[in-house]
Amino acid sequence: MKKFFLVILFAVALFAFQSKVVMPVVYDIVASDLFLEDTGDEKNDLSSSNIMTMGAFDQCNNYIANELLSDHTLIFQETFVNAFGLGAHQYVLNADVEIQPSDAPVFTRRYVCKIKYSEGNDTSGINISDNWSIIGISGLDDI
């Protein structure tokens, strides 16, 4: 019976130590700037067209044409449907593409592309594909 009470006493002491000592330290660390990455690129909740979203659109289209659907004839629209800046030079956009397979009629698909620009605020390399990383593309999986 003594052992049972000792186990309960130690469990209560451990809980009190964690909630009164450990967790306040964890909260202070989380609230600090330790995990904050300030890239100067803020999130944009509204769809917008600017030099970065247009560059992202071009790079997504190039990737689709050269890597994903290189064996199809593609007609990309002049502009995207929506484009959002996620912050930290990441963008997500959706657009339509007309696809002409070699043995089927033309059809249109809407795709979503998430992409990241690696050169920060320097827009001089916006047309260089090595400065962009495709994070993911959806909507073109079953073609």
C-alpha cells in the first residue's frame, strides 16, 4: 500500500514539475524569435497578379510541358485563375490547360501548382528555372 501512495505522490510531483517549470520554459521558447524566419515576403490571402506570381505561373507551365506531359500537345492560358502568396517566397496558383493527347480529343484540366522561389527578394533571376522548386502539382495525375 505504501508503494502505491509513493507512485501516486511521484506522479503528482512530476505533473506539477512539468506544468509549473517545464511548460513555461517551452512557451517562452516558442514565443521567442528562435523559430521565426523573416523573409520580407508576407502572406497574401487575396489572389493577385504581380511579377512573382507571373514568374511562378511561367515556371509551373514549363515544368508541366517539359516534365509531366511532354508527350502531349498543350495549350496554356495567358494567365492563371488564382494565385496566392503564402509568404517566404512560396506561391500556390491554379490555372487551366488544354491537353491534346495523340489518340483522343482535346480536353481542359485545371491544375494547382505550389512552387517556391529560392532567390529571396532578388527578382533578376525570376526567369531561371533553377531558382524555382516545384513543391507539388495536382489535377494532372490521371492523364
